[in-house]
Amino acid sequence: MEQEIGKVTHYFDKAMVAVIKLSDKLAVGDKIKIVKGEDEFEMAVESMQVNHQNIDSGKAGEEVAIKTTSPTKEGAVVYKITE
């Protein structure tokens, strides 16, 4: 099952880091899917930061940075995948 949990507000292509504005909670270890048009990929969240500080989870309203396994774009929708 997939639940929308946020949108990519910024993407740093050299570092492959996406900044996600969360509309729901997200934790390290969660599996996510990032979708922008035809481009989509799934990945596990291995690390997350707020203001360059490592955190274990983020909540609705926060902007968190995660390292992505594939390039993405601003405006991409982020879904949490639950079994």
C-alpha cells in the first residue's frame, strides 16, 4: 500500500540529496517511492537530516533531507510503502 507523505521541494543533483516537505511522518528504515511524471523509483530511507543534524524520524510540516538512490526533481511526490 502507498500513502503520500510529502513532496520534493529541492534537489541537489551532485550530492543526490532531496529535501522533502513532509505531510506525514517518515522514519529511517521506511521504504518510499518517489514519482515525477514517468520517472519513479523505490528506495529505503538510510539516513535523514534536518539542518545538517542526523535524525531518526521527521513529522508533518518538517523539511527533511534524504540521500536518494536515483536522481529526482523538484515537485516529485513521495509515497511511503507499507505492506
